[in-house]
Amino acid sequence: MQNISMLENDIADFTLKDKALLLVEDTLFNVLYATQLLEGWDAKVEVADNGERAVRMLQTNNYDLILMDLQIPVMDGYTATTRIREFNKITPIMALTASATSEVREKVLEAGMQDYIVKPFNPDDLIIKLKRYL
């Protein structure tokens, strides 16, 4: 029981104050949901609605972490990540995906992402992953 209460306190005290995140997502509902969560934890969130825009934003801005949808218009998340890794090997990138197959996980890692979270995601699961990389 003690571990559960420690986890609850950890989550209750969670903050992303002074953290800049890039959310790469084209579905309005997902943008609103994720932005509300992240801003509720005091993060500064910018949104790119396609992979090409995300690459351009990374060329001129610094982010502490990128949440990358895999199926986005113009340039998919895998390709966008590969392009980003050509000039930025440091910023953690976490895939947002509706599929948690081993094939997707393998492709995510091959593209240069550190991890993934399955949509729709539980806020507690997101916190655990964010804490790992921030």
C-alpha cells in the first residue's frame, strides 16, 4: 500500500514548469486533450499539425521533449523523426500511437524515438514516461 500512496503523491506533485514541449498531432480532439493535460502541469506547449512543420519548428526552436504522432499528414512521424535526428540527436522524442504492436515499437526505435505511448493514454502513464525523459 505504501508504494501506491508514494506514486499518488508523486503524481499529485508532478509539474512541467519551465519545460517546453512540441506536440505533433493533427487530430483536434487529441491536440485539445494533450494540451490541456500538459498545460495543466505547467508545460509550455507548441503544436505542429504535420511532420514537415515539426521538422521546421525544431530547426529554429528548442524543446525539452517532442510528442510525435506517427500518422500525420505531409510527412509521417517516422520520417519526421529521422529528419530531426539528422540535426538534433539529443531532444527526447516519444511516439504517440494507436497501435502497440512489436513491429510499431521496433520502427519507433529505429527512427530514433526513445519510447512510445499508446492512444488514448492514461494521464498517469504519460506522467511516468515524461518523468523518465525530463
